[in-house]
Amino acid sequence: MTIGVVALLAIIGWFWFRAQGPQEIPEEAPPRVAAPDTSPHMPQVPPLDLPELSASDAFVRDQVARLSSHPRLAAWLVTDRLIERFVLVVVELAGGSNPSEHVGHMQPQEDFTVHEVDGRLVIAPESFQRYDLLAATFGSLDTPGTVQLYRQLHPLIDEAFQELGIPDRTFDETLEMAIRNVQSVEVPTASPEVVPVEGIYEYRDPELEARRGAEKLLIRMGPQNARQIQEKLGELSEALGLSPSGP
């Protein structure tokens, strides 16, 4: 999958990455201290001595691993370019696109399956269950700790975002758009009907089939997993002081 979730999305991007091994922080890279957040709506957070963005993976991996005791989180963090991938996932979700290109390793190993109900082909429960672990891991993140770490790592995140050259908006604004897009998806409570089309399955309902990639991906996770992700994003959004929104 993966919207994996989608997700921080939000932070949900931090545990979607392919295992490739840690990078060492070069000795010549001087540590940087994160500037304190002066937002009047947010309490101060203790600063971190931040490495250079290009050498930040081991540092970020260690910090993020503390946000949950779920065994899957640490395994998903063994990869490269964690900050950059997180930023790319958020940018894709803000635009309503499917972020799978940046997290392809998180595709479920099990096959997508359908079954017949009253002469109709619908997505099988086993297909939704392929995403149970992802949703559970995301839901296990400590919300206050995740928000604090996001603010502490913000200089690195902002640097990675600026390298993309996206004009006229900040990363925080992009993150808010991403969270809203995921929270606003209306996921059917019943298993959607599908039809085979040239070797793949499409939604029979033209309204579902016409939805954007990120929306269709969340629907594919099933109502229970989608609800868990949306509720967690609601917690994160509130803790970040973003404008309220909901599915």
C-alpha cells in the first residue's frame, strides 16, 4: 500500500520507508540547534542539536523510534532520506495524489482479492486486512511526542521542502492541506463493488472511480483502518493547532 496511509501524514510518512541501512553523521558536519517555536498558541519545546539534512537519517531514526513501542515502527525506519521522503509524501497528499511512488516497499505482500456477493464482485475483507498492521502502527504513535518532535525537526523539514522549490506556501500550510485531504475522504461502510477492466479492478461506482489517487487508496484500506487513520490525524491536527476538519 500504503497510504499507507497516509499520513504525519502526516507524520504518517515516517514509517513508510524502505530498509537500506543507517548513514553515519560525518564529523565535519557541525550540529545545528533548532530555533525555538515562538507561536503564541504552542508551548515551548526543548531544542535539539540537529545534524545536516544530508546526514540526518540515523538521528531521525533514533528520535522517531521513541514515539511508539509497536515492533513494526523500528523495522520501517531502517531506510534512507527519511526527512526528504516524509516531505514528498506530504506534498503528494496535499495535492490529492497517491504517495505510493515514495513508499513502494510498503505495498502489502498479500494479493488484492475480491469475492462474489449476490452476483456482484466486491472487495474481500482479506484485502482490507492487509492494511491492519499499518493502521495499528500509525495509531500507536504518541501524539504529544510526535508533535513535539515535528516542531523540533522543523528546520530540517523546512530545508527539504525549500529544496523542492514550491512557491507561495509553507510546509506547515502544505501539511495542513494533506491532513485535511485525508480526513475529508468519505469511506464507504460497505465493501465497494468492483469490475475487472483490462487486467485490473476498478470501482463500479463512477463517483468512486473518479476520486483522486489518495482518496481511492484510503478507501482500499477499508472503513475500519481508514477511520483509525483519520482519527489519529484529527488528534495530530488538534495538537499542532491546525484548523479543525473531519471526514
